[in-house]
Amino acid sequence: CSLATPGTFSSPVASVDFIPSTAEVAGVTSGASPLKIVVPIWDALLIAQSTPLTSASNLITITLSSNVDLTKDSNITLSGLNGTLLPDDPSHPVTSNPADKFLTGAGVWNMDDGTLGLTVGADGLAHETSYVVSFWVRNPADEQDASDVNISATVRSAAYNAATAADEDGANHAIFPEELVTASTESRLGIAGSAAPLTVIQAAFTSKAIGQSIPLAGASNLISVTLVPNVDVTATSRVTVTSLTGSLTPNSSALPVTSFPALSFENLADWNNASGAVVLTAGSGGLSAGVEHVVSFWLRNPSDAQASPGVGVEADESLHSLAVDALGVARVGVYDASIPLIAMVKANESRLGLADHAAPLHVIVPVFNTAGIGQSTPLAEASNMLSVTLQTSCDFPEDTWITLSGLNSTQTATSATLALTSSPTSAFQSDSGTWDQDAGTMVVRVEAGGLSLGTEYVLSFWVRNSATANTGAHVSITASIPSTAEDAGGVERQGTYDAPVLEAGVSHLVEERLSVDDMAVPLRVFLPAFDVQTIGQSYPLISASNMLSVTMQANCDIAPGSNLTLSGLNETQTPSDAALAVTTSPENAFEADAGVWTQDAGTLALNETQTP
């Protein structure tokens, strides 16, 4: 340079070299050195999402680091976040770690452009430092592949002007070239690679089966539901089984349930009788993608027959969106995901011998297709075998109780173990029943193996007829069929309500007994008598042999082996004889054609071999 003087010539100043500043500027070493130029770049970029489910709140998290400082009021733009349901928001909340790194803790969201603009706060962002930013969006309603998310930035260029003693913005700001943000390859909700931003899938049940333990009216019925989700279902999410209509189970906010694997569902559910909806809450273990989950619960069947209703399953905006934000705080999104209502697949197995009766709440009323009773003899005072013939409308399982009532007016004493026989053999427990003389009832319990649909069973037992004539009993029959089932955990359970087989009359045999019409009616008692009974002798003279002739005709058959006694034949000289000869017409009516004569008693006892 030169120094001007008043004269013709100026005074030269010797040239010197400036010493460049080595001060760091914007995080650049020796950045104060004049015209040292550095291209701003992102050292590390990673973006991930919290959930891939349609329509759900989704926490987007981005991790970033740059090679230069970003000063206050610098702008960062994320783009490519297209397709969301999040409406425009000029002050969309964001969380950063470290905290409060962006002005107002918010950004500018534009739904159509799929962009979020952030303004750096007063402390700026330091170079070579990792920052985490998270913010909520709402996923699209339809499935889509991951979005390519880009990041760009404008770094405010400002400096202190010593001449004006003020901070001033430069006319041009530094630009970060737009760069693709690396998408996370992690899994979300059990789906590989679904942490990539705006990867969206529809939650569904790939398997959705339902069945029942018993189809009988009025019985406790264990409903079993098998579900396989295509995604993990988080704890406290709700799954609803719909349209289990017709049940007698009243409304309950604490319907007990059992699930397998354990803790898949909480052990209490909400039940609405009118709609037939069971609302299940995912337990602490949640439901795992691709894993079979079984849940069971008891309902009481309707009292009348019905077809299985159209049962469905859904999770209507009830799959919770859970996430951890940039500060490590657990958050719950505003919008839950859904599994749309879909029909369940009904079990088509047999139940109690009835084909295709495992569908839920398919109900029949059990009856005895055949119920008949007869007796062996109508004679007063006699031992009388009652024989009952049964055929059921379905299998009657072990421990079914069958009650015959109306068997009054016998002389058989009450017994807890009145012997019985059955065909097929041993159909009833202990080959005995509980007999109550006063009530006139016989109660039997079905043995292991049960009574099979379509098989005829006969049970017989002895009673003693009354001493007086009786027109017969009006016998009825009822039964109580137990409800047992294996729950979701594989444990055998007993339902609260057995299935009742309603009382019905038992038909009686219309047959003769002892050649008397209609005497097979149970406990119809007939008094046997001799309609004709005459006796005469052949010779009246003292000490002479004398043939006594007896003529008799009974009002019923007298069975072989019966004993007939003639008495009042006193004052004879014939000594007692165990085989006093007799002749009969018809021939051989009495055993060995002889009787037992007792002189002192004046009696002749005869053993019947055929009906006289």
C-alpha cells in the first residue's frame, strides 16, 4: 500500500503477509481462516417407525449428525413422508434428545407434500454430535411399501459486524445437499423390516377358528377360540368375538377366560348378552405374530334349539400404538389400529355323537327317543322285575344321572344300592341304583363309556308288588347330562350347569302276563284266585280207602314251580308221606305225580310243573 502526501509522490508502505486465524467456526477447524470452504454433510442418518399398522398413530424417529454446526434458526426439512392421514399442522409437536433443540418444540407439517420442517433452537446443533428427533404421524388406511425419506438443511450464515456493532445475516445461507436417510431394517410387531418409515400393513388373523364343547340346551358350554395374528398384538389391545347370540349367560364385566400360551389374554373379559360380544384384552404376554393362541370361556346354552349364529372376530380401533420417544419416554398414540370384522371358521366335528354339532351355540334339546317299561308279573306280594328300555337322541356321557319316577306302592325298602342288570352289560355304575320307596324313584348313573346314540339299552331291577290290587304306575323319566370340557390350558373343567333332559312319560308294554291281558303295565297288581274249586270223595265208609278228587281253575296262569296246598284234610288214617301219589288231568301237572302229605296238619302240598 502507499500513504498519500500533499506533494506529488506518495509514501510507499512495505507489503506484509496476513496471519490467517486458526479459530474454529461452525465446528470447522480453522474455519475462521479466510475462504476456507467445507461442504456440509450428514455424518450419520437413520430413520425408523414404531408401528407398521394401517391407520395407527406412528412415532417416526430420526437420528442425525453433521460435520458442521447448525446455528440458531437454521432449517432442516424431512421429505418423502407421503400418504399419511396426518392433516397439515404449522406447529406439530416434536421431541428431541438432547431436549429443546428446536424452536417451540414443534415443526411445520405438510400432509400433501409429506414434509416436516424444523427450525434449530437457540443453542444450535453441534457438529459430530448425535441428535434424536421423534414425532407422530398417522399411517395410511391402506397397505404400502416403505417411503424414501430425504433430509436437507439451510444453515443460517450470520456474523458480528464490528463496524455496526450488530449481528447480521449474510445474503446467502449454506445449503446441505438433499440426502437419502437410511431406513431401519429392524422388525416391528414381529414383521421383518417393518421399522422402515411408512411401511404399512393391514393387521389380520390368518387363523380364526371357534368351537364348542356341548350342544345341549341349558348346559354350560365351553367356547374355544383359536387365533393366529399376522402381527404382534400388544398388551391391553382388545379383540372382540361377535354375535354369540342366544346364550343364557347374563351381562358381565368379569367373564372368566383361560388362554394359552399363558398371559396371552387377561383372565377376565367383558360379555354383552344382547349383542353376543366377548371383548378380550391382550395380557402382558400379548399375542405373537404367526403363533396360535387359544382362549376359552363358559357360556350357558339357550333353553331351546337353535342354529349356530354367524360369529365374527375383530379389533375395532383397539390395537394400541405404543412407542418410546426420543427421550426414552413410553408413549401411547392417539389412534389405534384395527383388524376388520371377519367371519370365524366354525368347528365341524361331532359332539355327543351328533355330526357337525361343534359349531358355537348350535343347540339341540336332548330327549329319550325310546323310553318304555314293563313288568314280569302282576301278582300281589310277588317279586316283580321291572325292565326299562331306553334309546337316546345323543350320546349320554359318563356320570349322566337318569331318574325314573312314579314307581309308587311297592313293598321294596329304600336302598342306596338296589341291584340292577343292564344290556349291554355294565352300562350303569356299580350295577345298582338309588331306590326311594316313599318317592317311588329309581336313580341310576351312567358308567364310563356312556350311552351311545342309536343303541338300545335295557335296565332291569326287582321290586316287591303291593299286597292289594293296583291299576299300575304312570312312570316318567328325566336325566341330567354333565358338561365337562378341556380348557385352553388343557385342564379338565366341570361346567356349572348340567344339560337337563326334560321329564317325559314312559310308555308301558301292552302285553299279557300269566294269560291275563294288559298285565305288563308297571306295578299293575292282580289278585290271583281260583274261579272254580270243588272237592269230592269216592267212598264214605270208615277205615276204607277213599279217593279225593279236586277240581280247580285259576283266574291266571300259575307258573311252573308254584306250590299249591290243600288244607283241612284232618282225621284221616293215612300217615304222613313225602311222596303221596297223585294223578292229574291233564297228566303230569304236578312234580313226580306226587305231593307232600302231612297227616297231623291235614295238608297236601303240590309242586306245579305246568299250568292247570
